Amino acid sequence: MKFFYFLILLFSCALFSQKNSNTQNLYKKFDSIVNLKNTSLSYGKVFIEKYRTQENNHQYFDVNQFVIGELSYQNQEFFDIKIKYDITEDELIVTLNTDFENYSIILEKAFVEKFKIKTKTFINTNEFGFLELLFDSNEISFFKKNIKSKQKKEDKSYVYFKFSEKNQYYLNYKEVYYKITHKKDIYKILPNQKNNISSFYKLNKELMKNDFDKFYQLLLKSIVNNLK
């Protein structure tokens, strides 16, 4: 019976693939019929929390809890999935419902194509693992590598880990990824844009101090406009 429903839904997806909202609803309907534990999401290592931390400090993206997200895994689309992203281990974790209990799986990284948490989109790159997409155009894409390093600490009664964030940025130009740490790095990639880049840095020093992501997003938008 499940296979029969799957054929119906697969045919429907082919007919309506041009309408994203309809396609998403069909995928959700299929997932509810077969149960997520019977899909490819059930393949992976069982997740067990291995780091003890103090309050408000953790190794995950944004929050320590599972949140509703989207996922492309083994060429399949999943919506309204409970996921969280372990930045330190660079692993994506999903929670699945069974007839008896909930359990969590660490997905096989090579099979994760992309995922979305709230408004943030992450792409799996072979070279750098999961990168957060900050800016995307036909000419240039810009990414952030979310990084949290761990440090072992000892209290009077127990051992715990403290996680510190220090992100990196990458520019993708003509299918090549470049690590960006200074404006001179962008000069080397786009020498014809040097004056524009230099001027943007001078005019937006305050933004660079307060919101690095937004600063880079606007900088790349300015560069792309000039390239056109």
C-alpha cells in the first residue's frame, strides 16, 4: 500500500514540479504516509550527546534545541524536519519519530547536499564541509564557515567543555573557493574592483565592526553591480 501511495505522489510531483509550494506539500504528504523512519533519513549513526557544557554555551548553530528545517539528502527533499547543526563536528543531526520513542541520527555527511535552518541556507562543499550561504549571484557567491572550537575545563566537581566561536569567510569566483581574511584577499581575486572595495570599506567601518555578515553581503552586492 505504501508503495502504491509513493507512485501516486511521485507522479504528482512530476506533474507539478514547476510549482514549489505544491511540490513541498506533496513531499510532506509522502513523508507522513511512509513515516520518516522508513526513508533514507533513518540511515546514519545514532546521536549521543558527548560534551558536557555550562548554561548558554554549546557547539550548535544558533540554539541547542532541535528546530524545524529543510533538507536535501540522497537526492530527496525533506520539509518540516527537526534538525540541528553541530558546528564543532560539522555534522547534521535529525530527530525521527518511531512508534515507541524519538531518536536522533547523525546523517552521512557525503549524502547531505544542503539544508536550511530558519532563514539560513547551508551548502555542502567537498573542500570545506558545510558553508552558510551569505550572498549568491551568477558571478559570485560568498559563504561563512561557522566554527566553534572546544576547550576542556575543570570545575571543583566535574569536567566540562567551553565552546568559542571564530568564523571564516570564503568567496567563490569562477568555481574556485578563496579564503577571505582581509580586503587585500578580494583585491587579488578582483583587481579591477580595488577602488570600489576600498571605498566601501572606508564608508562602512561601523557596519564592519557591528555586523560582519551584513557588511560582506552589501560589499558583494556592490561588487556585482559594478561587474554588470
